[in-house]
Amino acid sequence: MSSPPEGRLDPAVLKAAGGVRAHYAAGRLAVVQPGADGRRAASELRLHAAATLRQWRWRAAQPYAPECLTLNLSNRCNLACRYCFSAHDGRNNSPVLRDPAILAAAAALVAGHCREKGLPFQLVVHGGGEPTLHWEEMEQAVAVTRAAAGAAGIGWRSYIATNGVMDEDRCRWLAANFTGIGLSCDGPPDVQDRQRAAAGGAPTSAAIERTARCLRELGCDFSIRATITPATVERQPAIVAWLHQTLGATRIRFEPVYRAGAAAIAAAADPAAESATDAAAVAESAPDAVELPNPPPWNRPNMRTDPSRLCDR
Ligand code: SF4
């Protein structure tokens, strides 16, 4: 871990366009609308900055003892989502972990720390790309980490984040080999096919429905992550209803799109808050209760942030 940052905690004004001001401090960006008093935002930012600094210093002082092995297998993908955060750096150019010795060493390290802490081994296979495109490496990761957990005498848990565009055989394998699956789907076909088309432009909604049906039939524990964009911000109730009724999701996570730009996100904030509240009501009234852990990403403080901008700085 790098050294904790030193210096000012005071928020810095990053830009002022059309009367909108953006203030930044240690991991937070606040957008202040024209004519609004920015003092409250500034004071909240100072508090967040101080808390972030305290946490960072505490973590930097801890010995390195990972409890989870997270693999980002590469940034290759079979989809071309309009907002993809990895596409702008050039796709298909990241290295792929192919050396079993590295994987085994990492798994043994994590297994040792999990055993000391009385935890099960946790494997997370993640994107930045679509991990199932690296099928052999993924099978290998499952086998190697299971073996490491077995050798350490601890349990094994696993989670994979996938775009869900795969055939049924692969879907069955995932269901049998991962204890948790996160499926990305932005909503009904008109939304999914517009925002998350295949790399060649083909629709993907039918494939997602097939994957969700397959997972449901196998009794698999899956959740759905939906990215909310300015185009869908007012459709959150309908999206919750569709994900629940058509895909059978009982756990849904909404995340705001990260590359819309601060102005677009701020402009969407107010209708978003109302739409999020309605979405929560839809979730609560579903017959078998839908978990919507973060219906208010749009009305919590970082609704008005643009993480892609933070990363650029
Ligand atoms: S599935 Fe993920 S990695 Fe692939 S294009 Fe969409 S956002 Fe990017």
C-alpha cells in the first residue's frame, strides 16, 4: 500500500462551469448547483476527507494479510456496453494470468491468513472484462484455490461477476462451482439491448434471460447488478419490477454510471431520487421481498460524484 497522503484536507474547487461548482477532497466529489450555498458540502467533504485519512493510515500500518483472492483475468469482453470503463484504455490488451505457480502461491498465502482468522477461503473472479472468456484459467483458479483451502483445512467460498452472455453448459458449470454469482443486466430488452449490446452490436437480452432461467432452475444464489444511466434514471421502478418478475432476481444492486460526467449525473439527481424511492417501494411490495441494498445511490452524497473524474486526477 502506498503512503498515506499528507497535506491539506480542505476541499479544492475543480471547475466552475455554468454556475455549477465541483469540490473535491480525498475520495469525494460534490457538485454544488448554481446559487446554492456550498458551505455544507465543504464541511461534509472535510469530514469525509479526515475519516478517509484516518482509515488509510490505520490500514497502511497493518501487516499485509489478505483474506480474499480477487482475480481480474483480463479486460477482454464479448460485449460493448456504451459506458464500459475498461474500453477507453484499449480492450484486449491486458495480460492474462497463466502461470499456475503464481496462482498457487497467492492461494496458499490467502488460505494461511484465512485459517489464522478462522475464515473460509474467498475467491472472487471479476471483470474489467468478461472472466468467462478465460474459461481454462477460471477452471484452474477454482481448482487451485479449492485445493489450497482443503490443504489449510478451511472452507471455500467463491463469487463471480459476469455479463451472463454464455451458453447453458457454461452457466451450469458456474452454478455448480461458484457459491455466488453476480449477473449484470440493466433492465428490460429495450434498455439492455441499447446499453449492453454484444461486441458486434447484437442484442443480449435473450441470452441474459436464458442464463437467469438456468441459474434459477438450478437453485443458484445469484444477484443482479444494474447500471443506472441518465437514460434510465427515471425508470428504476420498472427496472426493479422487470428484473424481479422476468429474471427472478431477489437481490438487485443499482449503481450509477461512472462515465456520464458530473454535470449529467447532477442533472439527473433529483428525478433519480424520486425514481429510487419508487423503486424501493416496488421492491418492498414484491410477493417474495426483493433486496435492494442501495436503492438510494442516487440520493446519497456520492450520487453527485463522478468517480471517473476522480480517477483522472
Ligand atoms: S460487460 Fe463489463 S467489461 Fe464487458 S463491455 Fe460491458 S461493462 Fe465493459
